[in-house]
Amino acid sequence: MNITFATIEEAKQSIVDEFSLFDDWVDRYEYIIELGKGLDGLPEECQTEQYRVKGCQSQVWFRAQDDAGRIVYEADSDAMIVRGLIALLLRVYSGRLPDEILSTPPDFFDAIELGSHLSGNRANGLRAMVNHIHSYASSFKDGT
């Protein structure tokens, strides 16, 4: 499921709007899991140590490619809820310019109150994924 928004702010707002439709966290978790099921993921040959995100309790792999100056991310996990979190991150950050990525904090997670509903390990893993996304953006920006 690749939904492209004109701006990174529109992508973030769409996530906030979607989550506002749910009354409780059980429904929100189910929605995150559904998003994970729709994630394209990564080919098995890319699920290697080279692409693994350190700091995640689950196995998580991220890969990035330059597409005419924009960074296109692909990612996968062995945990369905993490796949859903990845789907949200990719909606916001994939297909963006490095400067856009680096200047955009994942504050939409606070807006949907996700941080307070994740376990400590999952919250650490989410931070590790965001750091990984920013690290790729810095590398592409610097041309390394």
C-alpha cells in the first residue's frame, strides 16, 4: 500500500486523522496490525545483518535507495505490530528529500498517543527505527 501525499505534513495529519476515528486502544492496535499486513516488506535476501536495525527487540530491517534525490525506504520485521509501525513511518518519510526527513520529528506518534501505549522495549525500538531513517537521510545528504 503506497499512498503518496504532497507534503510530509499532510502524511502526518492523515495518520492523526485516521487514529482519531478509533475510540479505544484495542481498535488502534488492530489497525496498526492491519497496516503491517499490508506492508510490502523486504525480499528475504535483504533480511541480513547489513540492513538490521540495532536496538529493536524484534528483528527489523531497513533499506534505502536514492530515487532522483528522494529517499525511498523499504523495511520489514518479524513482528506484526512492528510492521504496522514501519508502515506508518514509511508513509511519512519514504519518497522525501533528505532535508525534509531530517527536519521532521515523528511527533505524529505523540499526537496519536502511541508512545504512552507502547512497552518500553517497543518505544526504544521505534526510536531506533527513526534514528535509522535519519541516519540514511544524513548519509544521502552528505553523498556517502
